Amino acid sequence: MKYDYLIVGAGLFGAVFAHEVTKKGKTCLVIDKRGHLGGNVYTEKIEEINVHKYGAHIFHTNDKKIWDYVNSFVPFNRYTNSPLANYRGELYNLPFNMNTFYQLWNVIAPEDAKKIIEGQIKKAGVANPKNLEEQALSLVGTEIYEKFIKGYTEKQWGRKAVNLPAFIIKRLPLRYTFDNNYFNDKYQGIPIGGYNKLIDGLLEGIETKTEVDYFKNRKELEGLAKKIVFTGKIDEFYGYRYGKLEYRSLEFKHEILKEPNYQGNAVVNYTDKEVPYTRILEHKHFEFGTQEKTVITKEYPVEQSEDKEPYYPINDAKNNIMYAKYKKLADMGTIIFGGRLAEYKYYDMHQVIASALMKSKNEV
């Protein structure tokens, strides 16, 4: 065997795992079917702007150890995520806070905003929510739901809100302060110079190969290493023997504009159903850029298919039962499964890193 580990997928999980076991004297080969390293956090330099090719990636965590860990490879800037909602041409601050309530109802006192919301919840009269729409109405009332949740969610999932399970929305935070910081986490930012610097730092000195399809070269690749770390789709790994797990996917349309500033903010959500995309990203604002041109990306949610990358696991009852069967198979073997696709779970970046740190520690 030439390597201790064959790591399938050069995203955050694979890169962190490879870095940690290499520190302990193990040898790794990291492969990826794409033409670049970094998985979905990959950034491409266009017009001197680091463009998030697979959607916005904003690092946030309350875990100081994780924050110090990523900053040991590349310093992070002070970017704070403060998205805007565009509802039929009107702009509102997110998350739902006193700025939003002032824009909606011209209220200044938190108690007045609270009374309006509580009144709408009471009028909706949902005691036992049976679907996403009823769940949202029971949490935030009619107006916030109609303007900011209904259209956006139906686009995101490709299904009517009344046909989506209530558990998708466990809670909807209402802030009675004038605070537009989307995340509550203590640490937040973007790597200075882009996420490629983080991935390059993690994989420094480790053998990597891109444009290598594990499934087309499976037997040959598996013969190279004592153990496999797999970060792709767990159902595909097992030949879909229990069926195909479902995902939502995204299409990205990138545009270069001959102007220095298109929308004045990194993220603007389009929350009405008439607009086909869910949001527009303006990438230069993630790093406070002053370039002469700008690059924007429109995100279109679509059903996942063979030619569409899987992004969001659809963790409904049917899929979770199917995943449990695959998980049982995984637990009986020696393959290490990690990341959003392999664990069929929506992970934030800090959670992926924590999982990779824990699993690599268990190994060595």
C-alpha cells in the first residue's frame, strides 16, 4: 500500500482530515473529481475579485479553538453578514429586528412591534402546526411570513409551503433590538485573499490529484491505501442499494459588470415568488473591495439530478429512514464517512471542521 489514507473529496472535511493525520506521520492521497481543490468553498479570481463559485460561504462560530485553528492558516477579516430582503422592490433588513419592524410598521418601541406580531399570531389561530406555513404563522404572524418566508422558502424547496413539513422551521428568531448581524456567533469573517488560501494551507505538502472520478477508477484507487475517507454521497458509495437520497441543488449565474458597486451589499435575498432566483451576491463586498468592476451571482434553486451538484439534504421522514439504513452499513465497515453528503446532514463550515478534527483524532 502506497498511502495510509485515500481521501475522496478535497473540500473542508477532506482537507482538515488530511492535514491532521499528516501531522501525525501518516501519508495521504487526496483526490477530487472537480478541476480544483476546496470543494464548495473554492473561490475563483475574476477581475481581481475572489468569487465564491458555489454560493456565499461566511465563516461563523462560537468555538474559539475552531476560530484560532482556521486563522492559523490564513487571517480572517471582520466581515459581518447583514443581508437585505428585497420584496417587490422594497428593501428590508435581516434578520427580523427593530429595523425590519420600523420599515414594516413605522414602530420605534420594541413593545409596539411585539404587540403587532403577537396580534397577528393570535389572528392566524394556529394551535397545532401541521406544515411549514402553519409553523411560520404560529411563530411570526402573517406579514413577516407573507413577505419574507413564503416565496423564498417555496423557491428554495421547489414545493408549496403547505406541502413542506413543519420541522424545517424549528424557530424564527425575532430580535427586538436594532441589530442587523445575521449570526449570533462571537467569531465571524472571510479569509483575507479567499478560501483557497485556507485550503492551500491545510493541504500544503500533501499529494493531491484533481479531475479524478473515484467511481470510474474505484478498484485501482482503493488498492493504493490502507483506509478510505469518503466525503461524497453515501448512497452512491453503496450503489444506491436502498434507493437514492434526495437533495436540492443550485444553479449559479455569474456576471461581470462594468461598474464599481451594483447593490451596495454582499447578499440581497429576493423573497417574492415572482423573481426566479433566491438571492444576488456581490462578491467584492465580502472583502471590502474597491475594484473598478464588480461580479454578481444570481442563485437559482433547482431539483438535484445527475448533472446537478447536490447541496441541501432533504431531511424528511422518508429520506431519514433511508439514510439510517446506509448509516448502519457504514457503521459495520472501516470506511470513514465525513461531510454534508456522506453524513446526509446540513453542516455549517465550523461543524464540518469540528467533525473532521474529531474523526482524525480518533484515528491517530
